Amino acid sequence: MPSLEKQQKAIDLSHHLSKVALARETSPLKGLARYFGRPGLITLAGGTPSPDYFPFAAISGDALVPESFAVSANHSESSLSWLWKLFGGSSKEKTSPITIPKFTERPEDVNLATALQYGTATGLPQLSKFINDFVGKVYQPAYSDWTTLVQTGNTDGWSRVVLTLCNPGEAFITEDWTYPSALASSQPYGIHPVGVPMDSEGMRSDALRQLLSEWDEGVRGCERPHVMYTIPVGQNPTGVTMNISRKKEIYDICVEYDIIIVEDDPYYFLQMGSYVPKFERTSQASSIDSVKWLGSLSPSYVKLDYQGRVIRLDTFSKTIAPGARLGFFTCNPRIAERLERAGETSSQAPCGFGQSLIAQLLTTWKFEGYVRWLQGLSVQYKVRRDFLIDSLAEEFHLRMSLGSAGSRAGCIVYIASGKPQRDAEMTEKFALNDKPYFSFVPPSAGMFIWLKMHFENVQGFRAGDEDTLELKLWTKLAEAGVLIGPGRYFNAEDEDLGTAEGHFRISFSFASDTELKKAAAIFAKVVHDFFENPQ
């Protein structure tokens, strides 16, 4: 981590703040918080209930130990599948108890009297300290006065950011395929996305520069965007991951055109590397320790950010539990202060139950334990990804090809067609089946496989069908018992893609191995039947 003495403070980017953000003032009652904690202070100002009346004397739970998941990619497993069977064959998960009492002797310890009380938008101090230390060690921001602030998950984080930076009628830059909730949260305010084409590393820097340099307010109907929303790791929905050199190119363009980068990175610790076909795969334990594993991950934009123009969104939803509704911003102090003002009159602070449980868990695990937990999770998702692709390979004929154009240029593309029937390799029916049904690039991070459907090969295809083939096939799959994500939900600008083009996003994060294999079989039957008879 660079020495803070050699780093500069963030530059003044206040001109990016929206009219709403500039108009926010400190909540009158929340402004009293600066007096809290003074010795001997008698508080009669707020409507705060006495913690004596909180019905919880303590909250206790059995937390999994950080080593619950192996770091060797053998097979998907529960937290009791490997280490603990090795040491005695116990069928019980290895856990350690954590307890959060209502009152503690040491004020610096997590306690319910504080966690369940009205609090500030900055969250519990124990959690904030852990987050700050974690960001400094892992992401290593390149300017000295960065800060963090809790929020209730990245969807809330982006919603707060977009209203803090954008005025109605403005546009923001994003990938041409992106997270639907990010689009939906800005739409009611008349803040619309402008998509930038992607390649094998995500957003293309050349396309971004062209968009900005050729921006025509008269044609576009708004000023050139000054905010970018991007998912650089395990991009949702495509699964691609951007390397440091591409991030540097994009960051430099954003400096040149004065753009704030909003880095939504929920899948950062689910980086899993390239897919290796089952017949080429070797099973061996990983020799890399957790610290070296961290160093192998694609660096965050904040590591390049010497001006304070990156707002990073992190969430515990993908690494601990989405129901905790807890995440955090990393950004410059001026923007953090405006985000805090927005939070204190809306969600205030994240739920005290979630904050206290996660704070106690992380302070029990400590930095090294949490990193070990994250490493185990990344291996588990790699195994899940591999298993789903292996299952598709059992149901379809998959052949590899090198992508040559568009977002797939330079990528290894898997092209799926029907498997030949026995003794039917030379028949006319197999000639039909050999036409591609769909293709995909295995994701290098995240939770999803992004399929491109080759609807031009549907038997009897006619342009101008009343319903798109994507919707028709999606409906047939849902009725057959497999629910996947329609590609059009992820289209940034909602433009007409043409009847013959379609996409689906398939998740491998939740279903069991048995369910994934069954889903692949159902998917194969429905797709095969649909391409022969789409009616």
C-alpha cells in the first residue's frame, strides 16, 4: 500500500453534485449526534427508547469457521464436506459461537444497546473500522483522504449515488448490457443510460472515447454525461472481467472528460479464472495462500484513482448474506458527506441486527479469516460454473471457436448444437441439428452464464413474428420448470435487437448439482423442440 505521505488529497469534484444533493442539509435531530459520547451528558433531546426496553438481552449464533470451504476445485460441497470429515468424520459443521450482549463492559465492543438504537448514517463504529482497514489493505486507494460509508446494499448505493450526482434529463454512461435494477432506479427521474459496446474485457475504451468526443447535444437531447456506472468484474450479465490496463485506459479518459466512475463490484471476490473443459481438467489442491490469492485478483479502479473520482460500491450480499442488506461506499470525503446526508433522512443506518451480527462475525474472524472465507467462496463458485457447463456439454455438442468480432473478439466461444443421434451422423436430420442453437463465453467471475441464442436457425423462422422468439422460448422453458433471465431485461438502451437475436442469463449460484443437471436436461429438450417447431 502506497505511503499516505506521498499521496495527494482528492481534488474538488463538487461541480458534479446534483441540485438535490446541494440542497440537502444536516437532519436537525441527526445533527445532535456530534454531542453523543460526551462524559456526563444527559440526553433529553431525542425520542430514543431506553435500551432497557429492548426485548433482546443478547443475540447469539454459531458462525462457520473461515476454513469451512476447501481451496481446491474438486467438487461443489457444503461447509461440512471436506475438512471436518478429514479430521474424524463428523457430520456436523465446524462452528464457533458468537454472542452480542445488550451491554458490555468495554464501550468499544459490539453491543445491542448501541446497535438497536437510533444511529447515524455512518453505522456502527466497530464495523466502520473493519471496513476502513479492509479497504486500505485490499483495494489500496491512490489518494490520501478516501473514506467509507455504510449503505443497505449496492442497489440502494447506486440509487443514492445517481440522485446525488445527476439531475432529471441527464444521461449516464454504462455497458450496453447491464444490471436491470440500475436502469430501473434511474428511469423514474428521467435519468437515462447510454450504452458503450463491450469486448472480452468489458467496456471498450476506444468506443467510450468515440462516444464522448462525438457527443452532439442536439441529437442526444442532453449534455454530455459526467457519470459512468460500470460493473468491471464478473460483469452482469456477461461475466467478463476487466484487467488493470483497460481500467487505466478508461480512467484516463474519465479524467480527460471529467467523469465520475461508479464502480459496482459485488462479484469482486468471485473471480474464478478461465473455464477448462472436463476432459482437460486436473484435480489438485491450490498451493496459493490467501494473501497471494488476494494479490491475484484484478485491482479495483480505486487503486488507480489519484483524484477521488471513483465511487466504489461493495456489498456483503454475495459474500455473507443478502438478507443482511449491508454494503459500503468508498469515495472522496465531499461525496461521502453528501451521501451521508441522503442516508440520514431515508434509510438512516442499515438494520442494527445485520450490522451487529456482521460486525461481530468479522471482528471474530479478523482480516485473515475473512480473506480465507472469501477464497473458499471463489473456489465454490468456480466449481459451480464448471459443473453447469459440464452439464450443458453432456446435453449438447459443444465445440470451441475463437471469437473474431464484437464483444467476443479474442474470446474462446463455446457453440452448442444438437448431439447426433446414434448412426445418424450423415442424415439430413443431423444436418439440421448441427446448426448452432446458442453460444457463450464462460464467465471469468460472478454467478452467471450469458447465452446468445442463434434464432436464425429456428426451423421455418419468419421475420416479424408478433412475439419475439426470445420471449416464446423463455415462456416454454418456464412452463417446463426452468426459470432463467430474459436477455432484454439487461439491454441498456432498450433498442430493437431484431427478431432473430436473443440472449438469456443463466445463474449457477443457487441450485444444487442435482437441480443444475436436471435443468440442463430440460433446457436441452425444450431448446431442441423449439428450434424444430417454435410454435
